[in-house]
Amino acid sequence: MQPRVASSDYPHWRVTYSNQRHQMDLIGPRYLKGSRRQWYFLVYRDIYDRAIYVEFQPKPKMEMILAFVVRAWQHLGLPEVLQVDNSDLFGLTTHPGALSRLIRLALLVGVHLTFIPEHEPWRNGAIEQFNGWLQERVLAIILRTPAQVRRELAALMTTCFNEHLHPPLNFQTTAQVRRGLTVRKLPHNFAAHQQPLPVSIGQVVFIRRVRPSGRITLLGVKYRVGKGWAHHYVVATLYTRTMTVKIRHQQRLLRQADFPFVGKRKL
């Protein structure tokens, strides 16, 4: 694992309004009292206004992740950017150059999916902070049934939305910040995620810390950036219209290369 160090060249985006940048994460496994079945908290959060959406589900597979993110978008609205880690449920695929169904879904609805650096979960700081808060409260209760957990989560989401004051938001609640907000939501009957998904035109972004070898890896595909950039952070953008990757350090273009897409155009 790469050491946790501060880096002045880590890309930062100023978040100034709702639905600009969201984060998604998975907490688990967790266990109900008297059961060995694995359960997970699926957590979704708006970085700016702290709006949350949380579900409690059995060990998830890709189809469950897709259904969850669709419900989150129906609940909070579509973000410009959705930031996730590099787990196999979000981006990792069995074949280098393949595009997961989550990537395809994000492209389809016009969301820029962004992957944080590998092995650096703190880069999803907003949701990691909430995850700690969530677990302290929910896991302090003896959990016996999924229905009980879901009732607790529903009450928690309502409280967070209507009652929690946020100093960075002038001590307003999420409800106050979102009052009158016009959001782009998926329709209630949206079902494209249940069908084969095409590779739509759009962008997928990867934040990577260059390894000592001078390489980075995107969806199993290795790219050489150069040893002179070791330990620096770069932003690699995949443009699906041309299947081209552009790797930048801040505003400087370091490399442009083809992306060896494999797999079906619909998956």
C-alpha cells in the first residue's frame, strides 16, 4: 500500500452547489444478531449539502449496485460527478479494457464517473466521515432483523435532512439548502439499468498516484507516465467516443494513448 502522505498536486475541485459532486461507498460486512449472513450498508452522499441516501442490503452484486444508484438518483437527483473507489462492484472488471455496467450506466445518463486513487479511501472523505458517524449510531443498537435496520435508517435519513445544522452551510439544514432547488432526476419508471447497456459517448475520470515504476493502471490497463512523475497525482480521462485516454498533471498533458476496449458494445 502506498504511504499516506500529503501531496500539493492532488487535484481538488471546489464544490459550491448541490448535485455538483456526489460520493458512493459500501460498508460491510455486518451481521444481525444470531445470524451469519452478511449484510452491507450502501451509502450515497452529496458533498456540498450533505444530503444522504442509505440502504441496507445482503451482500451486493452489480445488479443491486445499479438499482441502488438509480434509486439514489431518483431521490437526490443526478450529479454532474459521482466519485467512487476502485472496488470490483464499481469499476474493476475481469478483463483489462472492459467497461463495467456501472460505468456504462453513468455514461448513459450523463454522469461523469470519477475513480479515486487506488488504496486511498480517505480521498472520499465526505462519505468516509459520514460512514463513521452512521456506524456509531446504528451499530450501537442490537440489530435483529433487516426491517428493524431499515426503519432506523429511514428515521436517520429524515433527521439528517431536516434537523442537522451544517456550519459550512451557514448553519442551515440540508432541507433549507435544497428548498426550491430544481434537480435533474431519473423518472420513476426508469429501467434502462435492467437492460443491456451500451457504451455511450462521454468521459470516465481516474485519479491516480504514479507508481515508482512510472506507471498507472486504468481498468486493468497499464500506462507508462514516466519515472520522473513517480508519487505525483495525475488525472487520466477516458473519452469513449474515440476510446482515447489523456493523462494530465494539473493542466499539463503528459500522454495521450488509445484505450484497448474489449467486450460487447452492449452489456
